[in-house]
Amino acid sequence: MLRMSLRRMIAIFDEDGGGDVDFQEFVSGLSAFSSKGNKEQKLRFAFKVYDIDRDGYISNGELFIVLKMMVGSNLKDQQLQQIVDKTIMEADLDKDGKISFEEFTKMVENTDVSMSMTLDTF
């Protein structure tokens, strides 16, 4: 699971899809966590975490994979799938079976993304 999580983190930062993260990509990825980063930038980064195939949507399978990385063996797959199905059902406003960036934004609009994705400075 750790290896899969590390590969996922590299893929999130790897903007050009080259399979590795250069310094510019690393800095660009970290900038989403800056106090100077705006809410849209933070939302786009969070969306990228879930959009594994980079098609602009979060599918049922993608949401399951990412949540599985987060919860590990704390939930049975069946329980996790129920959470995924309910999340997709509630967030998928146009009923196409996947979550767009706009739907994702609406889903998290009541959370303070700016604060939860900002690193404190020393």
C-alpha cells in the first residue's frame, strides 16, 4: 500500500506525465499548499489527487482507490464501496456516474479548503 501511495504522489506532482518529478514540478505542486495559493489552486490540486487517469473526472473506481489508500485496512472493501457509491450519488449532479471539477467544487464548498491545505510558516 505504501508503494502505491508513493507512486500516486509522484503522479500527482508529475505534470508532464514523464514518470518523474523535476524541481519545477515539485515547486509547482507545493505551491498549492502556500498561504499565497488561492482557493481554486488548492481545489484543483485536491481534485488531481482523485483524478487518477487525468480525464477531468473522478470515477467510482478512482474514488475507491484513493480512499483505500487513505483508510488502508480500517474498513472492509464492501463498507468502503458503500461510502464511494453514496459520495458519487450525492456529488454527481448531472447523473453521468462521475464527478467533474465543478461538482467536486460544489461538494467541498462548505469546507475551508484554503485553511486545510495551507502549511503554517515558521
